[in-house]
Amino acid sequence: MQYPDFYDSIPTIKVQDPLSDILGSFHHGEYEFSYLDIVKASGHSCPTVAGAFIVTMVALNSLYKEKRAVRGEIEVEFKDSLEDGVTGVISNVISHITGATDKSGFKGLNKKFARHSLMKFDTQLEYAIKFTRLDTNKSIEINYDPKPIAQNILMTSLIQKVMQNSATDEELELFGKLWQTRVSEIFENIDKVISIKEV
């Protein structure tokens, strides 16, 4: 399996999952998500997928500090509706990592370990996304905007050719490389693409 080298340089998101522990899936329920895991689950790497990974990583690091985030005990709220823009894509990535879902998630075992109803949309927020630890009620709100990381000037003409199925093999390869270069630069400049507010 071949993929851009920078995927392996991105820090993983470490979690502790009580349900996974109870069911014997992972020792002590401890595992981690790499950016590569998320790319495989999403089927691609782009500024939106990268942004979803980044906001989750930043939020959980802020809420849990040096400890592992507890999967299934994190509520996630969105300012926008599920159907707006790329909210659905972002929510899928966040759900994959935190376990939070709106209505489709696991219903629990004897009223424990439920994952449904932990993700909400169309909420009254100042920022775009809010993460809350259910055990402490500590929250953090985050905005993500990749626009400060400009794409290569060649991308405008290349994407037109790609969409029109007129790009050569060389142009397709260049397009993919330039696309992933921007994603890499977003990870290298996290402080330029997010803003946070601790609640």
C-alpha cells in the first residue's frame, strides 16, 4: 500500500474505550487512530478530512491533556445542520474517532456504553463545533478554516482538466501531488487554520 509519507508523521489520537475493554477487543480498551486510518475510512485525504482530524485531535488534547480521551463519553455539537456544506463529512470523521453519533449509534448494554444521541446539529454555538467531556462538563469550541493555506496556482487549470476528463496521466499525477502537498501544509500550520474557545 502506497501513500504520501507525511501521513506517518502526523500524531495519532489515543483513546480508551470502556466498551472495547468489556468486550475484549483491545487490552484495557486502549487503541489509537492515525490519519491513515481516517483516510482509509473516508476513502481520500483532503483539506476537509484533515480539518476534521485536526479539530478532533486539538479538542481531545485540550480536554484530556496527557490522558487518553474516553471514547463514548464525548458529546459533539455542530452549529450547522448535517446537510450544510461539508458538515456531514466532518461529522463522520469525528464520529469515527469519538464514537459519538446522533441517532444511528450503539444503544448500549444495560443502559451503559450508549453512543447514540451524543452528536447534535443546528445548535446555538459561537464557533462551528463544540466538544464536551460528559464526566466533567468541560468544553471547547473550535473553528477550522483552511483558506490561509493557499493551493498551488497550477491547481486551477489542473482541476478543470480533471473534471473534464481531459488531463494527461502526468497531469493527473501532478494534481494528486499538489493536492496532498496542501493537506501536508495544513498539518504543518495548525495554528493558522483553527481558532479555539475553552468553555
